[in-house]
Amino acid sequence: MKVTITGGARSGKSSFAERWIMKHAEAALYIATGQAFDEEMAERIALHRRQREQGGFAWSMVEEPLRLAEKLEALGDELRAGGSDSNGLHQQGTEKAGSSVAAVVLVDCLTLWLSNMLLEQGDRSDAAEVMEREIARLAAAAEAFPGTLVMVTNEVGDGIVPEYPLGRLYRDLAGRLNRRMAAISEQVFLVTAGIPIELKSREYRL
């Protein structure tokens, strides 16, 4: 099962994603994409880690700011090789007995991964084309993942148009990334002011 959870900054989307998993599974792997570029970001990451540890849920933790597609591909290969049944959420844990195969995964968040990858391109003239390929690979890895995958992302295109080219490219790529992930998800939630609304079941089809 694939679930995409989106919303604005401090909307409550990450805490909702954690609660969604805690309701449906006994344990999960948490893939964090944030990087501590400064002291304030390091403090945020440390705070989130402490909150998870104090919550009493069996989170396993891995940081993957750049190679997210490769990580999901590897986890999917291990999960398939292990022969774990990933159909029922309550029947799957984070780890198959005797292995580190993750059957329930939370990725937080996709847009941080996107900014990390975009900054990695530097001044490349073909940065947009490279990023489109990276997004396509990530979407394919997510769609092929045989377990339960919950992905948190940000809505960044609801405000004013950024005044500089890199900001506009990031906004456009984020919009396309979110659309691709929503398309492969069985459930898509929009979280506003702490209130989650499931969108996929309300989709108007032409």
C-alpha cells in the first residue's frame, strides 16, 4: 500500500503520518531525508528523534538525504527475497525475523529530498532534466515497493511565484513530484491546520 501525505509548513502532516502508521502497524522503518546544514536544523532533527523515542513505538531509523530511490529499491529487493507477506498491515512489522527487511516504511520528507538533490546539481545546465529522471526513478521505486510505504511531502506552490530561477524550478519539480506520488498512492491526505482530509476517494474523474 502506498500513502501520500501533503500539506503546508507546520500543518501537522508528519505527526499525522506517524499516527497513521502507529494505528496500522506494530513497527516501522523511518527514512529521514533532512540534513543538518546549521545548528537550528540539527536541533530540529534531534528534537524529532527524541519525540519518536519517547512515543513508545518501535521505530527503526535511517538517514538518506540523497539516495532515496536506491534505498527503496534495495529494501524492496530484500523484502521480495525474504518472501514476507506484505498484504495485511497488521500482519507485517518493520523487520522480518532474523533480518533487517522493512515492510512498513515512512519517508519524511520528499520535498527535502528534492531540495537536497537539486542543490547537488550545482550549476549544471541540465539540472532540470537530471531531476526529472531522478523523480521518475523515485516514483518507479515507490510504486514497485512491495510493502507499505507512507510518504510525507510539502505543498510549495500555493504562494507567490519565486523571484529567482532556482526557486521556480524547485516549485515546478515539487509539484510534478507530488502529482506522480499521488497517482501511485491508494490514499492521499491533505493536512491543513492539523486536520487530515483524504483526497483520493473524493477525486472527480472526467
